[in-house]
Amino acid sequence: MTISTARATALPAVRPYESYVYAYPHKTAYRPLPDRPALRELWAAEPKDALSLYLHIPFCEVRCGFCNLFTRIGAPEELTTRYLDALDRQAVAVRDALGDAAPVRFAAAAFGGGTPTFLTADELERLCDIAEKRMGADLLAVPLSVETSPSTATADRLAVLAGRGTTRVSIGVQSFVDEEARAAVRPQRRAEVEAALGRIRDARIPVLNIDLIYGIDGQTERTWLTSLDAALAWRPEELYLYPLYVRPLTGLHRLGAAAGPETEALEQAAWDEQRLRLYEVGRDHLLARGYEQVSMRMFRRADAPRESQDGPEDYACQTDGMIGLGCGARSYTAALHYSFDYAVDMREIRSIIDGFTATEDFSRAEVGRYVDAAEARRRHLLQSLLQAAGLPLDDYRARFGTDPREDFPGELERFADRGWLDAQAPEGLLRLSPLGLAHSDALGPALFSPGVRAAMAAYERK
């Protein structure tokens, strides 16, 4: 049964594209922490033998029309220098907070943004030094993933990354069709993209990931296949296929024309149908060409090296034991998720970055959300279920002492009724069906707790 025919059920319709759940609770559920807990206290009882390190660079050369990430265009007046100075101060404070009572070891690292390769080659060297000399991460010994863009994937920058141990480069291409790139407010030409991909391959970094987007205005199955085949020509170890979202305060949202509710509903339904159809086309195209599906978005070449055998594999940076450095980064302990303030509007982002660069004391958590036992169960179920491999029930029982079918009977029953759970999964495995994977962006938000929903609804966008 195809996804299209399986959608014809007697159940009330759901929108397949509610929200991309890359972390839980969502950052819009965070609030200023009145107690401003000391990092030393937060991390005192946390396991520190397999930490993850994430360094956030909030700069891009342009801002794509669909982007709601925490990033600004350009960095005037030596702003990158001031930012790296602040990042260095933060790293010193965080490493001091981790202490030396128990061994501190990092098992993985990532540079994200924004666009980390917005930095010059010398600045990238300094970024790596902060990770290694300040935090103690051995970048040559652990998986290191770095995000880049076609215009900033220059030979000198890539040489630095390769020399410092980068094992994975992820490049945002979105479309190889120039007209579609313009429609997504992403100024690039295919020739520039191809040249950047050539430089990445020349750098001999083991894993290349290419991001593509479906659902762009004017995109058809034929043009979608054009982009897929253009990407496949480089034999990327990984491909991420993202549905396009038009989020508040983004460029595409501002460009959208106002429409009445009936017209808007009809257009939304047609767009949902288009995205689901293109998802099916992309998924089947990759599966037929030797790729395996890891999640709704992530596909891995079957013979590609695997950087990690433990935990989620879609680079969501969402596991406990995450140390985030930079004003757009999050950190996760078992009891508290924390970060700095969040915004999408460019003026607000600039203000937050300026505040970060002026900060001297990074010893306390400023903004975040406490995670109790019930939320920890919900988060574990959500993270695991959104992976194609599913959730081994024994793992859940070992961690929490309960069964997810008892903790979340209503949610799992509704998922089963919709055909989102795999009835043929092996005994002891809770796994999504192909239909369920296709509806990950509806299933994920359906697992949000009432408290998180209320906090997200009360968040004032800025």
C-alpha cells in the first residue's frame, strides 16, 4: 500500500507537516531562569565520560527565505573576533564548571550555525583550538561534523577542517535547479554548488552530507528528481531531504500574500499533498539506489562509514550530556536544558549576539527549561520513535523501569489506529511504519506534553 492510498482512512484528517521536532522541549518553551543556577552545580552529578560538544557560529553570508535559525547576515567591525573572544571565555568557564573530580571526555563534536565556514581559515583554526585546548576535546579522535555552504566551502577552509579531524561535512544545497533556489530566496547557481562539492571531495573528508528541500514553489517531480540525481552524482554518504516550511518572521513568510481563511486552507492542503508526493518520490528514488532510511529526513548510503553506533544518528544534537557553546547553542543535563535567549527577527538576533560578546561571566545558566521524570520519558520515546530503527522496549524499561505502552497508552493507540506503527515489527520493538515515518512531523508534536504546549503557545515571537 502506498502512502497516498493509505491516507484515505475514516479517521479525522491531520496535517502531515506540523513541525520539525529536532529537540524536545522546543526552545520556545524555554524561559529566563530566576535562580540562574551555577553550571558547576548543574553538572556536578552528571556523567562526563561521553559528552558531546557543539559550537555555534551565528553568521551567514545571506539568509535564506525559509530560515528561522539563530543567525545574522555578515559580521561587521571585527564582530567574528569579538564573538570568538566571548566563545573562548565561555569555554573556560564551562570547562571549569565540569571540574576534575571525574574524567571529562568528549565522544563527539559538531560546529553548526549559521554557517561555521563563514569564519576565515585562521578563525576556524582558533575555533578548533577552543574545542581542543579549552574544552579538552580530541578532534582527531572523535567524530567531528561541520556545516558549510556553497560559497564558503573554500579550499583553504576545507584544508583546515580536514587537518583538524573533521569526519563529516554537511552542505546546504536545497536545490540544484537555479529557479527553485531563487524561489526559496537562496541566491546561488548550480555551477557554484558543483564547484563546492568538488572541493569537499578533494579535501577527502570521509562523510559528505547534502541537504535538499522539497515543496519549493514551482517544483515538480521532474525537477525534484533532477536535484536528487545531481546530488547522487557525487555519491554522498548521506542525504537529508527536508520539507519546506514557511515559518513566522522568515523571508518567505514576509513575502507571502495575505489570503482569506478558506483560500489559505485550500492552498495549505494542496501544498501538503505536494510535499507528501515529493517525499515519496525522493524516498523511493534513494532506496532504489542503495541508500537506507534512518529517519524521515536522513538517508545513508548502505556502504557508508558510520560515525557512531550509539544513540540517534540524525545529528539532532539532542542527547543528554550535550555541552553547547555560543549564543545559539543549547546544553542538556538530565534535569535542565538551557541556552541563551532565542529570536528570529534580525534586529533581535543582533542584540542577543552583541550581548553575548559583551558577557564576561558565563558561569550560570540564563534561559532554559527543567525536565522532570515524566518529560524525560516523553523525550526518550519521541527521540527513539522518530528513528527508523525504532525503540527497543527493553532499553526503555532498563532506563525508566516502566513500559512506554503503559506510560503513553492514548498516544500510541492513536498512532496505531492511523497505521503509523509497524504491526510487523519484531517482538519487543516499537517502530514506525512507512506511513508513520512520512508523518513524523505530525507524530512528533502529538507527543508534546500539555505543559510544553502551553509554554510554546505563550511564547512571544521576536
